Amino acid sequence: PEILADYDLSRPITSKTGLRQGLAGYGDPHFSLFLRKVFIKALGYTDAALSLPIIGIINTYSSFNPCHSNANDLVESLKRGISAAGGLPVDFPTISIHESFSSPTSMYLRNLMAMDTEEMIAAQPVDGVVAIGGCDKTVPAQLMGGISANKVFLPLVTGPMMPGSVQGVRVGACTDCRNNWAKFRAGELDVEEIMAVNEELAPTGGTCGVMGTASTMACIVAGLGLVDLRSGATAPAVSSARRRVAEEAGKRAVALVKIRDEGQAGVKPQELLTVESFENAITVLQAIGGSTNAVVHLMAIINRHPDVAGKLTLKDFDRIGRKTPLLVDLKPSGDNYMTDFHNAGGMLALMHRLRPLLHLNVRTYTGQTLGELLDQSPFKDFEFSRKVVRSLEDPLWPACSLVVLHGNMAPDGAVMKQSASKDQRLLKHRGTAVVFENSEDLANRIDSDDLEVTKDSVLVLKGIGPVGNPGMPEAGLIPIPRKLGRQGVTDMLRISDGRMSGTAGGTIVLHVSPEAADLDSVFGVVQTGDGIICDVAERRLELEVDGGEIDRRRKERKNNPSGAGGNGQRWLTRKRQRGYRGLYERRVNQAHEGCDFDFLMAQPPSESFKE
Ligand code: FES
Ligand code: MG
């Protein structure tokens, strides 16, 4: 009957589902629908199939993205789940981003992928989508786009890779990439050995097997209540469990669309996700010792949500962190790999352990509350599990693995993973700044024997912020000057406006906001010789220069923006760049807001964005 009604010109097309949504294209909705049917029938569909709810599958397969190598298998499993539940699966591509094949940085492309995702969900007649993501920037991009598009939206991660093995020792990307390369440089491994390691670091497809950004974001989508707790975040990419997760996600997407069609609220991402859901996600982030990058991503995602934007800021990461211990023992903070986390019970085990700290009344992708879901999925505690997923009474780190610092040097905040510090004394430190104006300056001077630096100096790297070096590269892990390294110094206090890989460690302050390129920033006028105080217990990051002198330096810099590394000059010339790079440099917001484009935020652009 609905099919016949499509040809009844005397009555408007009332249904807003399946092919019948968004029919403005040709002015005449009946004709628009007629045309749509003409073209989709070229693929062999019947009218009966076309009257089912349409579930889009975002396929981010790319031969440049080994982290998504199983995407086509997952599409097949999703299609089975969607069809079995009475939906019509339709897969389509968006761009795919891999960490190693995205120059200048993958972060630079994240917002492009978020826009692609949002617009393709909005443009096409899908009732809901399942988005296949995995590699670091893809899951954040998809959540940003999915929340903004606000149709039924479920993430599906590709899952972690398996660990490899070299002479009986397990290895995995990418914490062990760094360790082994350092050994090769030091002459501890010969060419044959390092080549053998190269073959084993990523022995299967899937995302990096440690608690880097990809694993962190996978755990966060479980913390948000958007994937299966037992296997959704942790089942290996090559496992049959991963394909069952996909089949199940397909079924759930159809079920959510049916709930929506019954007129019930609470299934679209803007309804499903609340301030409490995001607080749970932040609790998970702290408990897994997650990547600092996830702070930037979560702020971008939060700021896409009209009801959550402005209600959660960087300060809430610190507030929640203070009561959340680090429980998951994975590299780089601990010893194990994602497959161990999965075998220990995965996010289900963690959520049970975190239960007293979570909001249990939030809704999940099943339609149930988190509390109901946990009650129905009991977790049997066992010895191996206690080793990898520690209890609240026996944590790896007591609280706040990630801290947020403020002070005159970072009025809008800076982030540090204190659980990754190698020298705890540096967590309360006063030292003299040794400033590098940009990455090039750093490369030229850091290993020079003439560099005036001691183990108590504070290494400062400017010019790697969102505008200063578009995409905010992961260069925040400033190397220890070689002459100090030779003396056995392994950690120093290091500060930058850039990011650091989730697989790295040290006493490193990141994401200083506003960045040095901003002509009004204090960070931009820090000079070699200035005193810097970092007090993590007090969450302070101070430049020991009085306000009058800071103002004098800022004024001087405005008069000569091309001085001192030219970061200020870039701030001015960014308006003249063409293409996506121009868009990026003109409109990217600061790290504490998520490095999204200001015009994509749910709330009007913030004060810190200056034309
Ligand atoms: Fe894709 Fe590490 S490179 S997850
Ligand atoms: Mg990474």
C-alpha cells in the first residue's frame, strides 16, 4: 500500500523513512522519489526491499589503511545482521585515514573526515548508519560527524591487531617500534635483527595493540554505551568474535530505527548521549591510562553536542580523574597488549570494576540503561583478569593518570599524562627554560654540544600547535639532549603546544592553550632563561615573569611577528592560504576546544578564535 501511495499525486508523501526522506531535490517530491527508485533499481532492488528501513554502512576500507584491512569482512557481517533484523543494508565509502600515510599529519585530516561523514549521512536516504572505524583519527571523526548529523548512529571499530613474536618475546605496534629502534640506534640490534622485528611489529591487520589512541577511542565508545561491552572494544580484528560484534551491531541499528519509528526518543546520538555518558567516558579514559590525544578528541566530540557543549570542559577531566584510579595494565603505562585485555574480560570487566564511579542510569545502544546491562552481563572474576584489569583497591596508579594544568603560561589549560612520567620528582619542579621556537630550531640545536642545558632545565618547544604547525604534530616528546642522554638522564620536564603519541612516555606537558602562534599568547613569549614552575599536585604551570614584562614582550611581538621563529607571522598569513589548508588554518579552534573547526561546533565559535 505504501508503494502505491508513492504514485498518488493527490496526497503528499508523508513517510520520512527509507528512500522517502529528504525528497527536496527536484521540487516535485513524487518525481524525486520516482527517480530515486529508477536509479537504485539499476542495482537490482525490488520495491519490497526498498520499503525496509535503510541502514547505511560506512566502509572506510583503503589499501593505505592496514588498521581497516578487515572492513570488507565487517561489511559482510553487518549486512547479515541488518538483513536478518529486517533492514536494508547499503554500504558507502568516506575517506579513510591511517597514521603513517597522512601527510602532514592525520590530525590535519580528522576534521575533513568528520565533515565527509556528517554530510554523507545527512545527504543520503539512510535511517541509520553503522560506521566502521579504527585507526586513531577515524573513530573521533566519525563520532563528531555522527553526532552532528544526528541520525541513528553506531560505531563499529575494526579491533586491535595481534601481537607478534621475535625470538620468543612478544612485540606490538607501536610502543615496541620505538623501543627496538632505540636499541638499533644504540647498536644493541644488528641490521638482520631490526629487519626481523620490522616483520613482526604489525603481524596482522587491525589497530595498534597497545593503549594508544585507537585502543583508547575503542574503549571510549564502550564507555559511551555505544558498543558491546564484552567484545565491542577489544575483540581482535582477525577474530570471529569481531565479526559477531558486527552482525550484532547491524541488528541493533535496525532495532534502534524501529524504536525511533514508534515515536520513542533516546535513540539518536544527541538524545542517547548525555553529560553523564560523557562523564562515564572520561572515567574510562582515566581508568585505562588512555592517550592524551583522546582529550582533544573528546573535547571536539563534546563540543559537537548541543546539550553537552559548554557543560564539560578540560577541568572536568581533572575533576573526574581525581577519583578515578588507573586499572588497566597495558603498554605504555603497563605491560600487556589489547588481546590480553580482551582475554581478561575486556570493557565488561572494567565497567564492573568501575561500577561505583559510573552513572548507571545512562542509556546504551541496547535501549537499556548501563546498570541494567551490567546486571544482565555478569562478569566472572578470575586471576588473569585481576592481573590485567586491576581492582579499585589495587590500582596501577591511585588517581588522575591524566591531569590538566593551568597558569599564566596556559590560561586555557595544558594536559599531562603523569602516569607516564619516568622521573616522579619532575612532577613538582622549578627550572629554567631552554626554548626552541619551532621543530626546525629543535632539530638544529637539541643535540649540539654547545646547548646550554642541564637535567633541571625545562625544554620548551613552540610552534607545533593547531595553527603553528597545522595538524598539531605528535612532536611533543622532545628528545633528551644527547649530551645529557650520555650522562644517563632519561627524563626532563618538557612543554609544548603540540601532541604526543599515545604510545610514548615521559614528564611531558602538552596541548598548551592558547598556542604560541597566537599573537596574544603568553606561551609565545617564553624566552630561554625564564623560570618555569610546574606543580602537578596543585595543577599549576607558571611562567615566573611579571605581568608588565609579559605585556611588553607581547606588544613587541605584535610589532615584529616574524621575529623569534616566525610563529606570529604564520598567525597573520594563515588567512591567505588556499584550499583545505587555508580553511584549516583560518578556522581551527584551540586544543582545549578539540581542534575542530569553529563553524562545526554546536555552540557559536568561542572567544579564543580570533579573525
Ligand atoms: Fe592505525 Fe596505530 S596506526 S591504530
Ligand atoms: Mg597513535
